[in-house]
Amino acid sequence: MSLIPLRSLTSGLTRLLSSLNPYQASPSLPALPTQNIETSSSKTARTLNHLLKANHHAHNIIQHGAPNHLPLLLTSSYLLGATSEQLSALYDDSLDGLQHWVESTEQLVEGDWETQLGRPGHERAFVDFFEDRLAATGYEWREMVGEVLFEKASGRPLGYALLGDGGASAVSLAAAFEVGSQVLGIEALGLAACGWDALARVGEEEHEHEHEHEHETVEGQTGDLEVVLGRARADQRLERYEGRSVEQLLQDAEARKLVLDYGKSWSIGDLKKAFEDGQRAATERLFASAGFEVSSSQVLSASHAVRVLLPIIPVDWHIRLLRQWWLLFLSTYIVLGRPEFDSKRITNFALNGRDWRSVTDRALRSKWSTDAQFVKSESIKAVLCDSC
């Protein structure tokens, strides 16, 4: 009789324990299909795995002050059906201008890494730190990522920073789970640590005191998200914040209070309906732009990331994550001048025979095929809007 390897037993037990409370899928939001490019025999999957690792080892996760776009471009193109040759060409075309790793001035260790959150120049140190932690936990990257993001026992939970910097960390983490990439999981932690910003601090502070306010009644609270947005659109106090960044908005005490008041006025009851309402609003926000608008595209990409993550994160983080996304949405909406939404632009638009094949064709073969934000979310607009 052959014996089951000890590592297989340990791994199986870990997966069993992680499937129990608090890690369980929401009944209304089942987990989405995932792949594992690290074990797949598919040539395209192996190419994606190779390219993601090559980028991970060569290039900084922060490029010219913004998250490295290459992993997002590669995974989005792969999920839309790019061939191995197309992925390789995208990688080669994106190399020009990418910054290589710069060694950090110091090493991070257990007990002090949290004091460096959000500080510039520590990208490599954070990635090295999380890779060392991964090695110490037996290379079970999904469980290690979950511990760092959501469990207080492992330190300051980085989950509060998932929606910082336009949701870059959440998008990276969702992609890691969608395709089964360890390096993307590590990069998501690095982006969260580097992107610990005003939104993360607001989220941490609010959630640390959530039990103190759980029985509070919020005046005018409603489950209708459009009502809340209508009130914000009519609030003249918000006019002065147009043109600022989300970081500047949330660093202003008066503005932060207004954002939080509007944030709390949306009552999240049924998780599935709340998410659908949020994603509909994000889509309409993208269509409200006369042309391509990066921050609206980021909010829509972040909403997809939330959809991927909600069923596989601890239950007590479901509402927290959705509320963090809502604060990102609200803040972005305010700094962009609170434009009016017109849902009829979507519901009444004539597709003229175009379908999802048109989406993938434009995403992979148009002049925008090397634009990560376009491939991720603007492709939705491209199939519906003949002005693009």
C-alpha cells in the first residue's frame, strides 16, 4: 500500500481548515472559476507564467510613481484569449521605459515592517520580506497572503490597503487568484504595503471602531445607491474639492467627514444586490466620461477585483471590502466633479450586431492592445460606444 506524502496531508488539512469559518463563500456570490498557470500544461499558460516571473524578478512593482502595468496587461490579455505569441509580443513591446529593481536601503523583519507602510523607496524590501515569509510557511502562498491581509494575529492587516492607489493591490490579488500566480500574490502584498494611504488609514480607523457604531442610526440612510449619489451631486459643499487627488481629499478633515457621511448613508443589506448596484454605478460612471478617464477605469477594474475576492475572503471582511470600494468610488466621484449619470446611454445603445467577440478582438488587436487599462476595462466601452 502506497503512503500519502506528509506534505500532501498537511496541504489538504490546511485547505480543509481554510474552507471553514471564517473563510467561506458568500451564498449569494459563489466563487468564480480559477486556473493554475503554474501547473498547467498549456503552452499559453506556461508562457504567461514565465513572463510574469520574468517581470517580477526584473522590474519594480512601482513604475514612475504608479503600479507596474505589465502584469495587468498580460493577465487581462491572457484571460481574453491571447495566444502565446501575442503575450510574448506584449511583453517585449512593454519593456521600453520599465524601471529595474533598485535595492532598498534596509531590510525589513518581523516586528518592524508595519512601521514602514506607505513609505517610498521600500518596494524591494517589502517584496523580499513577503517572499521570506512565504518560504517560512511552506510556499502555501494563498494562505500566507490571506494571513497578511486579513488576520490581526499576523500583524497590521493589509486588507485595509487593498483599494488604495485606485485599487491596484486588489486588482493584482484578484488576478493572482484568477490565474493561480504566486508572484502576483506577492506583488499584491507589496503594492498594498507601498500603497498604505489615506484611504487605508480611514478604513482601518472606521473598522477598529465599527462595534461602537453598529447600533447607530444614520440620518437618511438608504439602500438605494443612486439616491446617495444624487444627494452628493446636489451638495454644493463638495464643489471645492473638484480637481484634487483622492489622497488630498481624504487628508482634509472636513472633506473626509463628508465622504464618510455619504459612505455610511448607503445601507448594504443583501451583498449580491449591493455589489450589482455598485458595479452598475461604476459602469455608468465610466460612460459619463466624454473620453477615456483613467480613474473611472480603475474604479471599474477594482469592482471586478472585489467580485473575485468577496467569495474567498473571511466573512467579516465582506462588507469591509465592499465599503472600502464604495469610499474609493465616492472619493473619485467627488474629485472628478460629481458628473451626472445617464443609464440610458447604456440601455438604449444599439450594439449593431457587436458581441463579446468584438470586445476581445479590439482588446487584443486594436491600436490600444498595449494599454493595460484599456484591455482591462475600456474594452467594455469599446464594444458599446461607436465613438471610441
